[in-house]
Amino acid sequence: MLAYTFRRILAAIPVMVTVAVFVFLLLRLTPGDPAAIIAGDMATPEQLERIRTSLGLDKPIAVQFFSWFWLLLQGDLGTSLISNTPVTAMIGQHIEPTISLALLTIVLSVLIAVPLGVIAAWRHGTWIDYAVMSISVIGFSVPVFVIGYILIQFFAIDLKWFPVQGFRSISRGLGPFLERAVLPSLTLASIYVALIARMTRASVLEVLGEDYIRTARAKGLRENIVLFRHALRNAAVPVLTIIGTGFALLISGVVVTESVFNIPGIGRLTVDAILARDYPVIQGMILLTSGIYVLINLLIDLSYSFFDPRIRY
């Protein structure tokens, strides 16, 4: 197991280096002059040249890359061209809302979707199965911003149970945090509940016909133990993959939901940086997202052997 973990970590290094090269070249070779963006439309050629020199844009692409990559190895993602703020500081200011929202969304989705999927597989072909699948279709079909506005109208405006928009750090209290996080989390969970429930149903339905399930029932085990201890555990591999991928997507920033609920997460930071052609911020966000995907894929691979004893590394 340790050898496999070490090999997976080593395999992630060339992936991240490749991503770094691709991101650097993609952003540097796109149309647009960062110096002109910083200086404004009224800048003189001399001012533009001074800005290019200070940013190192007058040097060859290879020199720019190795200088940038050396700073990256030291944890320096550069400085925003627009706000003149270190990129790491900007990410630190915006990542807490996104992580908090992602964690709460995944927890809600798993607590709701996994039991629904197991029950739908257990009652395959009955009205319960059709009801769960209908809910999943609705979750996939309705745009997330529509669900967000419906929840705001009903729970925030009509019933006045929750604030309409905004975010409150969990460090300021669990109650204020949940007041502002429940509605956006439920909005996002509508998609992931549908996805996880369908995958759970399909996976559990596949293993319910296996011999060890019939043996467990023949031994007189209660049905809930058969379903959740034996069937679900052996069907957990694809479900874990969906959960992990969904969490990575949430961390990378859900722009629409953050915009609807006025949450200052990294999704909105990324969009603002793209619109302003703020190259260092864009590079930092893409590298952050890539690193999250690599880390979560590693954790998912390592968790397979725990949930499915047939898998050994």
C-alpha cells in the first residue's frame, strides 16, 4: 500500500509540471497585452515599456517560464496585475466560502442520495424506484440558478427563515454560518443528489444478485445490514468516484451559485480574473484546481481497497 501511494505521488509530479507548462504558454500566447491593461488606454509607449520591463515581459518566453516556475516552487504564485496583491493572499481570502460550501453540499448530498439510491435498488421496479428516478431527472433538468431563486423566494422572502444572500465565516459561529450556507448548499445538492442517487442505485442493483448477498440473507441477517453493510460496501467504488469528482468540481468554484447568493468564492475570483486578463491570478487558479483534482483522485484510489476488500495494491 505504501509503495502504491508513493508511486501515485510520483506520477502526479509530471502531471502538475505539464499543467504548469500548458497554463503558462496558453496565457502568454493569447491576444492582449498585460502592460496595456495595467497602464490604461491613455498610456504612452514609454510607460508601457517600463511596465513590460518591470514584469519581465520583455524577456524571451523560456526565460519568463523558468523564472515563474522557480518562484512557483517556492510557493510564490505572483502578484495580481490589477490589484497588485499577492495571488496566494487573494486565494486565501476567497477559498474559505467555497470550501465551506463544498463540504456542506457533499455531506448533504451523501446523506440524502445514498439511502435513496439503496432503497430504489432494493425496491427496483416499484413506485419508490420510479419516484427516486423522477427526482433525479428533475435535479438534472432544472438549471441550478432556477432552483436557487425558488429557494430564495420561498425560504428567504416568503417565510423569512434565512437571509437572502451573503456569507458568514464559521469562525463567527456555527449558527450564522449555517443561516447563510444552507440555501446555496441545498441548491447545489439538488444536482449532486440526483447524480449520486442514480449511481448508487445502479451499483447496488448490480450486486444484489451476487451469491454473497443470497448467503447473507440465508443466514438470517436483517435486510438493512444486507443492504448497507454488504451490498453498499461492495458497490462503493463507482459511488466514491462520483462523490470525489463532485467535490473537486465544487472546490474549483461554482460560479452561478456564488453569483446568485453573492458568495465571494474562488469561482467569482476566477471569472473576474479572466475578464480582466489578470494572468497571475488565472495561472494560480488553474494550478490550484489541477492540484485539487490530482489530490482527490489519489485519495479516491487509496479508499477503494478500504471499501472493497477485493481490491489490493
